[in-house]
Amino acid sequence: MNLREQIEYAATAGVLKLCRVLPEGAVYSLFKGFGLLIHATAGRRRRLSLRNTEIVFPEKTPAERKLIVKKAYLNLTESMALNTLITTGKISDQRLMDMVNPTDWEKLHLRLAESETGLLFFSGHLGNWELMAQYIGMKIKKEFGIPFNAIARKTNNQLLEDRIVRPSREHFGVNVLYKKNALMRSVKALKRGESVGTMIDQRLSLREGISVDFFGKAAGTSAMPALLQIRFGIPTLPFFMIKYAPRKYRFLIGDPVPWTDTGAPMKEQAQELTRIHQKILEDMIKEYPDQWFWMHNRWGLPKEK
């Protein structure tokens, strides 16, 4: 480990220690203030967010797009505050469950019980994605006694990964499949009857993924969900954790995405099915624009000069 990792870990541990003694409302206020500060001072990231909103909402005025971005910063920091309170033990597992309106859980429970394999879920950085993994991990662990596998990037700081991030996820029955060798590990988990979740809105190089249109503009995208669905016939569904009121969330699950082997080359089929997956995500972003992670350079836009 290097000095930078030690400093980052010490700072994070210090924030967690402070949040353990602060009242819950003060923690939310602290993170809200932090979000407003970052929004005001991180000009390059804010401008990137606005450029992204212009791609998705060219019909909106600059003022409308600015409001979407500001609300997205506040949504992100509220999610960070909640996840911090969960990590510090100030919010119990039962209270966490009570925050979520299980709109679609019974439908998902039935699909899990009837499926001969596990289910493959895809989502995006929309709403509170960490809470989504925690919620479904707890529900599957409690009702089926098996883990939920989440494909994720390893954090750049090994200390944070080993001492905070991974233990927190494992507490909720979430088994992390890191990006390296994730495809084969996912296949094995699905064949054991375990479910796998992945995010499909992260920018990839064309060495790692394929190029598909996302809101009408080419973006490097993972084809893994499409490949698993085509090759193995894995039921593949979208799922999301959307905020509908302060500290209140709704778990949403879509129907399995239909696909029939067309006989075309695998690459062509994967391209088309990936585009279908992306379209589902597009529709959710349009419905909840202030809950998407606009700060990510999804389209690989060139840096401002």
C-alpha cells in the first residue's frame, strides 16, 4: 500500500467515526452541504454533467438542465449519507428493509423460485444502486439461503476495499465478482442457481466492450449480459432502486427481456440485444433524470480546452 491509500483510508475512517456520534439528521445535512460544495466548486465535472444532459435532453433549456444536474448531486450525496449510516450501524437491517416499498419483490420471488437457473439482472447508476444490492442481497439470503452476486470494479484503494467496501457488501449477502474473469464466474454462479447483477452504463473501451447507440450517440458498452442471455438462455431482467420520497425507495423489476436466436453471427446478435438493454435504461433515465449519475463521462467526450 502507498501513502495515498493510507491517507484516503484514514480520512474515510475519520468520517465514519464522526458519523457514528452525529445525530442522523446532522449526517444528512453534512453530506448535503458537501454535495452543494462539490457542485459549486468542481467546475469541470459540473460542465461535463451539463454536456451529458444536452445529449439526452436537447429540447430542454439550459436552466432546466442545470436544475437536473444540481438535483442529481443532491440525490447522490443523500444516497452516500444513507450508505454511511448503514455502514456505521446507525440504521439497522430491519429499518433498511422498511425504507423500501417492495413493489415488485413478490413477482421476483416467484421468478426466482420457478427458474431452473439463477437470474441475470442489469441496471445503471440510477437511484440508490448500493441500496439495491443490499436489499436484494438480504432478501435472497433470507428467503433462499444463497448469495446474490454483484459484478463490480475493485476500488482503487485496497485498504478501503478490504476493510470497508467488501465487508459491508458481504454483510448483506452480496458476493462481489470483480470485473476480471467476471464472465466465467458469472456462468458458474448462474448454473448453481445463484443470481448475478451488473451495471450497464459504465463507459468501456472497444477492447473491453462494443459500441452501441445510447441516446443516439455511440458509447462503449459491456456486451456481457447479452452474451450470457444468448448463449445460455439465462432469464435477463432490469432492476432499479428509485427514490420516491426522502429516505423512501421503491424496488422495481422489469419482465425478462425476450430474445430468440436469429441465426445471425453472435456479434451481430449481441449488438442488437445490448441495444435493447440500453433502451430500457434510457427510458428509466428519462423518467427519473435527477437520479442518474450524470458526472460520469459515459460517451467519452473530449476534455474541454
